Amino acid sequence: MITSLQNQRIKDAITLHNKSRERRIQNKFTIEGLREINLAAANGYDIETLFVCADLAIADFHEAKQRIEVSKEVFAKLALRENSDGFFAIANTKFLSFNEIRLSENPFIIVAESIEKPGNLGAILRTADAANVDAVIVCDSLCDIYNPNVIRSSLGCLFTRQILTCTSQQCFEFLKSKKITICAAELKASQFYHQTDMSQACAVIVGTEAAGLSDFWINNADVQIKIPMRGVIDSLNVSVSAAIITFEAMRQRNFKQFAGINILK
């Protein structure tokens, strides 16, 4: 059992937890919480090291390559959450390519451009899981998708969806190649989202928290859509906007995707 806060493995894990540069260099990331670790393992992520505090753990996990017991004091140093459940893992990252994405017969994709805040990306991933969307594409990202706060705020839904990072140009070319209609969420649009046909293959593009979508997407979208705003403010949080539009698309499809995506190879 590790009981020292000065143990090098603990220091290395904390560095990985806190620094996106280190995650990129090592192609590894950290996962806190048994639910999230289970979701990662169930969706093909390799759990390399598992730190366990037996004083806090009320369940168990057996799929890690290496298991290390730690004291309560050491685990408190690793954990970001209050009332954490005693499980902290190091896993290997996965980055999908466009060739690996599998789409349903009538796909719906959420595209997030230049999202800055991990909490917003995590909330979008929760929406994506709830609606069973085909994929989430993160363009020109300002946020590391393996940031611990993305995993925490997504409740592990980072692991349950197909997620891909790329440039906006690469994403545009992919959507066009699949004949997917591009719906850009834009404040100045003349068409409301609920007046837009999203019953066929389409992608909704949402932009940065501060500036909205770039000119690239505004100019290249097939249609620009907006959410009616009846109060003083002119916009919603990006994750809220994505959720509203996504579930309108699901409503138009009679929520058929809730029964499970029919994947085409």
C-alpha cells in the first residue's frame, strides 16, 4: 500500500490529472470514480493502473492491468471530487479517425466548434448519450477532451459516444461526403430550429460560448437556425442550445433512436 504523498507514482498521476500537455505526451489520462471507470472499460478503453482506497470503496473493479492500494490520505490527494468513491484510474487515450466512425441509416451528429469550457463539452456529451446520437465531432478544440472535468461533467458519457477531434474543414468534408445536412446554430438566423426539417441525416453545429460560430460554418452551412429568445438576453449556454436542438431532431424522428442505433458497417 502507498501511504506517502511523496511517492513518485502518486506525483506522476497528479501531474497527468492536472496537465493536458502531459496527457498528450503520454497518450494517457485519468478517470476518477467507479461508474466512469466501468463505462470506459465497457467501451474499449484500456485501464492501465487502478488506485484503490479500500476505506472508501464499496464495490470493486478487476479489469486493470495493475492495481495499487493507497491510503485515505493519498487518495484525497489524487481525487478532485468531494465524497469520492475510492477509485482512480490511469487509462490509454483513444482518438477515432473518420474511417472508424460508424453511422446509422439516418444519422444525427452534434458538432462543437472551439468549445472552451470542459463543463460545457461534458454537458453536450451527456445530451449526446441521452439522445443516442451517432457521434460528437469536436472541431478546432480549445478544450482537451480528456480533461478530468469533461469526464466528470459528462458522467462518463465521453466513453459511450463516438467522439472525434479535427479541424472544421475536415469535419465539413466528412459531412458532405456522407450527404449530411449541416444546420448551423446562429443568432442572426431567420429560421427557427423547430421550423427546420431535421428528420433526415443532419448535423447541428454549435459554437463558442463567447463568439458563437465562425464564419466558416456560417458560410458553409446548408441552413442557419436559431432558438426563439423571448427575454432580455439573446442566447443560451452552448450545451443548453445543443440539447434543445438535438431533442427537437429526436422528436421529429419520433424518438426512434432511443430504441438503439441501427449501425451500418
